[in-house]
Amino acid sequence: MSRPSPPGEAAPVDARTADASPVDTAPPDGRPTVVRTRRELREAVARLPRPIGFVPTMGALHEGHRALIRRARTENAGVVVSIFVNPRQFERADDLAAYPRTEAEDLAVCRAEGVDVVFIPPVEEIYPAGFQTTVRVGALAEPLEGAARPGHLEGVTTVVAILFGLVGAERSYFGEKDAQQLRVVRRMVADLAIPTEIVACPTVREPDGLACSSRNVRLSARGRAAAPLLHRALLAGRARILAGERSAEAVREAIRAVIGTEPAIELDYVSAADEATLDELETIDRPTLLSLAARIEGVRLIDNELVVPLRGTAQGEPEG
Ligand code: AMP
């Protein structure tokens, strides 16, 4: 883009954008329409029937993304998907550079799932020259990913706020796999009175339990074989809670013990937190988000399980 436009204004169409007109990429039935500028997006959205369901992604689409798209397709008359590898949510340049980019395959997925409009903006279209506004959620964004990846969640909320403003969808779809992100986005939407309903979708897993992730393709066969232990460790934590364990540290330790059996996994954090506030717990006496982050062969993976403790099972004490 030779001349970035101010936020909120349509940008001039550059040569690449002009070449990539919807006609170039559209299948015979005309879907999906591929748009790359704010102006093209606004025009395409204006032509859609309502309500509109919106699925923001970073591409390299997998079964988890497909589940979000299918849900959006079922519940809405129009479906918009965005594909944008957002540099502001990567705190490491090497991670950003290594993030998979598979536009042709992603468009085939969108076509197969009946998406109406795919927004694939260049970075300057989202962050034009002069950009200087960010959205930062408070305490909810501080622990877990907020602590481990400074700036990450602020990057997410900033880009999501921009995308919400551009698409104006009645509903927006997010995965529970990114549990803190989901909660932080919900908080932002409530606090800033953004008129979109946030719809949470369950984590989609491979048959061996590994949560689907765009990063999984970066694992070697050896790393891929080790990765399902992340979920097995969370299930071990869940089993301890359901067996009556009320010490959060004992649950965290049980999770760490499972992870510790696999030298290929480098643990970042293990958490047993209040599922609503994400405050770390001492006593498991409420719905608990068990979560972890780890590196395998330098690839950072996250996963979580929501556990609701059975009432009154710990040493038979009465509750509530
Ligand atoms: P990403 O492209 O990784 O930014 O993810 C885009 C959306 O897909 C986010 O709302 C994620 O939470 C969601 N997502 C990613 N992986 C999964 C999964 N395995 N199951 C369900 N949703 C997912």
C-alpha cells in the first residue's frame, strides 16, 4: 500500500488488491467474496443478509476453525471470516515469522463451509500510518497468557475491536481453546458496549486428545507424539478434583507430575484458577479453569479444561 489511509477511512486500492478482485477467486456460485481493504469489506458486508456471524482467525484453518465457521453458518444468514496474522499479538519476531500462512488452502476451506465473505487485509490496512490506539483489558488480562506473553492479549483485543467495528456482525465466534482470550474479549465487548454477541465454541481435538492448533504442523513426528500428554495431564487434574481433592496446589502438582514424565515438554505454567476471574485458587471450591502452556521443540502450545467440582465430596465436608 503506497499511501496508508487514516483509521476508519477506506484505503486506496493498490495494484495487488485490484488484481485480487472477487471475480478472480470466486467459484462458480460466487462464494466466497475475497476482500482485502476496509472499503471492499464494507461494501461486501452491506450486500449480505442479516444476521451476520463473524469468525476472526489467523488462518492455517483446521477443524477447530471449521467448527466455529459451521456454527456461524447454522445460526446466521451471512458469514464473514477474517484471516489476519496480527503482528501486535506476537511478542517474538521468530514466532511471527514461523506462523503458518496457507491462503489458498484456507480459501478452499471457506468455500467448502459456505462462507460468504473472507477478509484478508495486509498489515497496513489494519494499522495504517499514524495508528496509536490500543485496547487493554484490566485484571482479567494480567495472569496466564498476559503474564507469559506481555502485550499479547492487548494485541488481540486491539485487533478484535477494529475487526468488530469493520464487520458489525450480530454474533462473533470464539473457541474455548483460548479460554483467557474468550473471557477478555467478552469483558471488552461488555465494557465498551460493542454490539456483538460473543458465542463460545468447545475445543476441537485430534483423536488422541491434542487440541487442534495451527502450530501443530510445526512439530516433528517425535514432538507430535509427545503433545497429547498436555491434555492427558489436564485430565489427570480433573480426575483429582472429581475424586474430591480440594487443594489447588495438589491439583497443579498432579498435572506437573504427568508432564514431567515427558522430557520433550518444557512447561511454561500450570494454573488452577477461578474460571470467571482467572485468580489462582488455593481451594477448589468453585468452577475451576485448569490451564497450561508449554513448549515442544520450541513450539508454544496451550490447553485448558473447565472443571466443576462435585459439591461436598472433599472429606465429606458440607458446602455452600
Ligand atoms: P487463531 O486462528 O488461532 O487465532 O484462532 C481463531 C479462533 O479459532 C479463536 O477463537 C480460537 O479460540 C479458535 N480455535 C483455535 N483452535 C481451536 C480448537 N482446537 N477448537 C476450537 N476453537 C479453536
